[in-house]
Amino acid sequence: MTLHVTELARVTPAPDSVPVLNSANSLSIPLTFFDLPWLIFHPVERVTFYRLTESTREHFHSVILPKLKLSLSLVLRSYLPLAGRIVWDPTEPKPSIVVSPNDAVSVTIAESDADFSFLSGYGQRPVSELKNLLPELPVSDASATAYALQITLFPNKGFSIGVAAHHAVLDGKTTSMFLKAWAHVCKQENSYVSLPETLTPCLDRSLIKDQTGLDEQMIEIVRSMKNDKTKGSRSLSPILAQEPGHDVVLATLVLSRDDVERLRERVKTESKNQSLHLSTFVISYAYVWTCLVKARGGDGERLVSFLFSGDIRERLDPPLPATYFGNCIFPAGSYNRKAAAFEGEDGFVAAVEILSDLVKGLSSRKIETIAEEFKIGFDCLGVTSQFGSVAGSTRMGVYQSDFGWGKPVKTDVVSIQGEVISMGERRDESGGVEIGICMKRTDMDIVLTLFNGGLLQK
């Protein structure tokens, strides 16, 4: 695969954007205790493919690219934090997102000779090739860029939009909302288009109040995770992450609506608990988790843990607007259980029962416990032999970003690996699920055999 970078652009918010930004001042948005835990993680990366056979070089550079750039500039008027960066002022107790005059979103423009149909497919694809479609997101001790984009042309085939986003700035729901807002503006072909209420972000951080010292607790957790013993350290560098090898592939597993329903009926038949929360998310995650545990094999006494993060905007008292910009997710997990609990014939049902309790318990979780919940999860990373988590959900509308050339043919979260999976709705079937898995090819073959074989059980 050859990638040729043709332009390094900077797209600034449209000049008539926000009066708070002028040549003399900046916009500063403090991070909340929901944001702070994500300071230690590397960017969330997603690549979305759009098929467009008329995408010749001339058409791309004269029509498609100008529309994408203009609409990006226009939509950034409402999503100003994405043009900024995270900094930690020495006089402030916690970091903030700072947007200064002339700040911009970096957009890399590239061209690839790779097989568009292969990379945008569902089979096993080298992660190294997908990574080529993603931008760099500069992060240092002193500053962390919020957001970056890469638009890659596949001549006469289509193009991709690669996103790298700092998780401390926004969560998955906000990321999805922004892409849909950008697509909405681009499709309208009107510089004066306004965003619908459902795509207009709420930037008011005063809605989240720290009344029990959660900010300080989260900062201490971050420092301990980074093993940063420097007193008063304000480093924004993430923890070291292992780069995937050349033998690491990403595949998308699919559960049809009928698959989900058959698995749901199996739980109803085999579980003694008849009041379970049997959402598509619970069914799908439980099924994949048991496949991953079985694929790893080994001693049944080994300890395994898995968790997810639930959106709690509407669960707070008072609830936050559904369009709140930032992180508002609460971790819920099951820790240090024996692998044998998920390896037998009743392992899937056991996982469903655990996840059902966790999801139902989100409504009763008190915000005061969020630091403790994060700490428990982080502490288990060094103890458990297998740690699973999930990025995304089946309710984010990841295929709803139509820029005017049709909805995506495929979208993948690339920043996953091992037992960290991604989840989203199926492109062409309501009630179905797409599950992204990234691991060594030999391990993937085992997971796929277990996944497909389990669906054949009656």
C-alpha cells in the first residue's frame, strides 16, 4: 500500500463563529471528573469509508474536498473545542480545553493505491494499512491536541475520513454527533444552514458540579496509572501503548437481528432469572466475551475481568441535555472472576446475567463513587489475565453521516486491540450488530471459529 500526502491543511472555525474569540482572548473549558480519567489514554481512532465511483482526482479536488473543508469550517462554529488543545495552566487545579484565535483542526489530505473494497470490507484486514488512513494527534507533556482528520482519496473508488480524537475532550456519543453535524452541513450546500437541536452541542460545563472532591481524586488516579511520582506533575503525556505488529488484523463480526433474537430466546430458556435486561447490547457483548475467553483457553482458574462504560446523561439528577459536549460515561464491570465461569455451556447465560445486573445498576449508581469505580477497573489491569471492554454501542448511529454522496459503506474503530472490542449497529439491518475485533491473525481464526460455530447451536 502506497500513501501519498498531497496537502496538510488547517481548517479554522468560520470567522462569524463565536464572539468570545477575538485577537485578545481565548475560550477555556475546564475538564470535568468525567473527562479526567481519559487523559492517560491514546487517541480514539475511527476510519469511515464512502464509495464514490466518480471520485476522479479532478472531481475530488475540485468538488468533494472544497465542500468537506467549507462545511467543516462552518460546523466548527458550534464545535469550537475540537479546534483547541488541552493545557494545564500552572495556576489552575486541573487541565482545560483552550481554544485560541486562529486555532484550527489539522486535516491531512492523502491519496492511496490500496484496494478500497478490501479495506472497507468485513474480513481480516492488516491494522497497519488501516492506520495509514489516520492522522497524527500531537500530544506532549505540555499540550494535547483535541482532534485531527485525514481525508484519503482512492481514485475512482471512493474516499475515507480518518479521525483521531482525544478521549478527554469527548466521548463516543459526542464524536458521533459531530460527524453527523458535519455531514448535515455539507449536504445542505448552504453557508447559512443551522444545525437541528439534536446536533447542536451543549458546551456548558457548569452543569456538572464537583461537590465531593472528585476532580482531585481523578487526577491522583491518573498520576498513579502513569506511575508519575513527580509531586505536582502536570504532564499530559499518555501511558505507553504497544504498537500492533504486522500480524495483527482487524475483522468485523456480524450478528443479524435473527441471531440476536435466537440468542435472547436461548437465555430466556436457560436462565432461572426471568427479569433480565436483555438488550441487544447485553446479548451481543456477552456472546462475544464468552468467545474471547474460550479462545484464550488456559487454566480455568485464571482470573478474567470485563467492563463497559454507560452513557449517563439522562440518569443524572437533574439530567444533562442529550447533546452535552464532553464525557459523561460511568464504568461498570465484573472483576476477577474465574475463566471457567464463561467457558462451559452455560457461560454465555452467565455473562448475560452479569451484564444485565450491571446495566440495571447504572441507574442507582451515585456519582460520588465514580472515582472508586475507575480505580477498581484500572487496578485489575495488572492482576487479571484477560481484560475485556467495549468501545461504542448500538445506539450511536455510526452510519448516519451522509455528506451528500450516500451513507458510509463501512466504519471501523481502529484503536482497539485484544479483548477490547468495538460495537455498532449494522449498516443495512435494524436490530443487527457489527462487532470489531483486533488481534493476531492466528488468534482471530480461533475467535471466528467459536463465534460462527456458536451461532449454529440450536
